[in-house]
Amino acid sequence: LDDSRWTRERVEQAASNDEDFSEQDLSNLDLSELDLTGCTFTGARLRKTDLSNTNCSSTDFTGADLRETAVNRTNFSDARLEDANFSEAKGENPVFARAAVAFADFTKADLKQARFDGVQGKAACFHQADLQEVNFAEAQLPVVDFTESILTKGDFRKASLHGGRFEECSAANINMEEADLTRLHASDAPDFTNGIFRNVRATESTWEEAVLDGTDFSFAVLTR
């Protein structure tokens, strides 16, 4: 496909014809409220593109550049997002449920009330992201990076976060009930005030200088 004359209308038509958008430059376009279900954007460039209210379910964004995109209420459920770059993306209530996010980069993204429930993937990065009231229930995210992120009132029930990094994060009222926190890195004063850690497995985890006032560790496994 020739990417020199991409417009919203042309993208909509190409998507309806199941055309492949791999490696195309769709930056700065308004693609809000379109149906891009199942389309392929492998390695595509969508920097500063508006995807608000767009249906991207089961869409392949492997290796795509989505920096600074608008994702208000965007549906990425069941999408392939491996190695995708969402740095500084912004939007409320986007849905990433069950997406594949291995090595995806969400550094400094502002995704309040986002749904990441059931996502899977190694080494996803959420460094300095604003994820207030986010839902990561039952996520499978080994060695995930949440350093310096905002996770206030986050829901991580039954999530698997083996080897995850939570240094310097703000996570008051977080719910980690029944989560796997084995080898978790939670030093350098992360704030877990009034957090729920009931029934967590957190063997070989580190908690130096963590703020744990009012935190509930009932029935947690913290030693071998």
C-alpha cells in the first residue's frame, strides 16, 4: 500500500476490504470511531493518531508506533500489542482486556480507569504511567515494570506479577488479593497505604522502605 495519501476515508475503505496496513504511516490522522477489528498494523506508525472510541479488537499492532495516541474508550481487547510503543498515549477507559503485551512500552502513558484484565506478556513496561483505578485482574505479566507509576485503587486480584518492579510507585488502596508476587521488587518507598494483599504469594520479594500503613497481609505467604 502507498502511504503517501492516507486519509480517514481511505483507511476506512481499506479496513472494510481487509487490506494490510503493515509498515504504513498513519500518524496524526483522525481515526476515531472507526471499526478496525482484526486489521493488521504490524510495524505501522500511528503517532499522535486519534483512536478514540475506535474498535481495535483482535487487531495486530505488533511493533507499531502508537506514541502520544488518543485512546479514549478505545477497544483493544484480544489485540496483539507485542513490542508496540504506547509511550505518552492518553485516554480514559480504554480496554486492553486479554491483549498480548509482551515487551509493550506504556512509559508515561495516561490511562486512567483502563482495563487490562487478563492481559498476557513478559516484560511490559508501565514506567511513570498514570494508571489510577486500572483493572489488571488475572493479568499474566512476569517481570513487568511499574516503577514510579500511579496505581491508586488499582485492581490486581489474582494477577501473576512474578519478578515485577514496583519501586517508587504510588499505589494506595491497591487490591492484590490472591496475586502472585514472587520475587517482587517493592523497595525505594513505594506507597501501598491501605492496600489489600490477602492470600498473596510473595516469597523472595523485597519491601525495603515500602509504606504499608493499614495494609492487609492476612494469610499471605511471604517466606519459603
